[in-house]
Amino acid sequence: MNKNLTLLICILSFTIVLSSCTKKAIWEPIFKGENLLNFEILNGNAEYKIENNMIVGISKLNTPNTFLATKKKYKDFILEFEVWADTSLNSGVQFRSISDPDIKNGRVHGYQAEIESSPRKWAGGIYDEARRGWLYPLTNNLKGQQAFKINEWNKYRIEAIGSEIKTWVNGIQCANLIDNMTSKGIIGLQVHGISKKRQEGKLIKWKNLRILTENVENHRWDSNSHAPIINTNNKG
């Protein structure tokens, strides 16, 4: 083979590989600020409304956990959003979750990225809603416990790629989980059930919800040593 032709083939091959590795992230908005046609309300009767390009959830007395869930199911992805929550509310965002009339009477169950401002400071941890409970509490992640800012907007990032599930809050890694129980499901914004009158009418707000589903391997963030791996595969 001609040396010049061989060199050309090598250059082209390297260019293709380099282009693949540096491919720009193509983010898809989950919510475009216009309507909630891509969502459905599941399980409870809390209210959701659109306000200034935000989704606003409003707590309601004596109703179960309510979820504004995507009609579309997602497998491997990177999800980012910003959230503000009243300090009296506990909340979360479901992902790879299930709502099937033939399972638990349709009750939403699956992975949840915690949103809270309680003294334990587990915001960003992974809870398995209506199934196994806490999978990744922040007990051994002291830096992650400081990530969530009370009475401020907080930026979340969830990476669910294969069996690796990782979260960041305001750029600080909170969870570093390996779990293979569910590989695909809905995303749901939770308004937690309340039992006290003083909690009624409180707000939780989400904005800038976007998801990356293509070429996700090349857009992972590096893990930090302060977030130890917890492997819950085949446990439960």
C-alpha cells in the first residue's frame, strides 16, 4: 500500500475517533415552559402549575405522595435541573421509576434523588421509593451533606448509566451507587404527602429541566473520593 495512502487512512481514522470523543452534548428540555402535556399526575392530588417558566408543586393535606411524571421512559441518561423547596417540605425526583396498574396498584416506585432541608442533610442521596428504602444515605459523605443550600435554588445532576447511579448538588458529588434493579423508567417530580395543616399550600419549584440521552458515556463527570461507592446489586 502506498505510504501516503496509509498515512491518510490513519489521519482519517484518528479524526473520526477524536470527533466521536469530543461530540457536543445534545440536551433535550423535559419541560419547555408552555404546558404539561408530556406529563401526567400519579397517585396523589397535589397541584402542579406553570409559573414564569417553572413547574410549581403545591402541597395538599391528606393526600398521598403525588408525582408529576413524564409519559416517556428513559434508560441511560444525564439529567439536570434546578429546584427550590419550602423548608417544611420533603421532596425528590424519581427516575427509572415504575407506575404499573398491575404492580402495587400503580403506586410509583423506584429510584429517587432526595430533596430535603432536614438536620440529617441527606439531600442528593438515593432513596428507593415504595420498595427498598434508603440505598445511598449521606452518612459517610460529610462533604455531600453540605451541598444543599436552604432557601436557595439548588442545581442537581443525576447520571444513570448502566448500573452506575451518581448525583451532584451544586457541583458537589452526593451519591455514588451501583444498583441494577431497574434499568428504565419514568422521571417524576414529587410533592410529598403532608399531615399537618401548617404545611398545606407550601411550594416546591423546578426549572431548567434538561436531559442528555445520546453519547452519555463521553459526558460523565469524574467521581470524587469523598463519595464512596455503595454496591447494592442483588440485595433485595
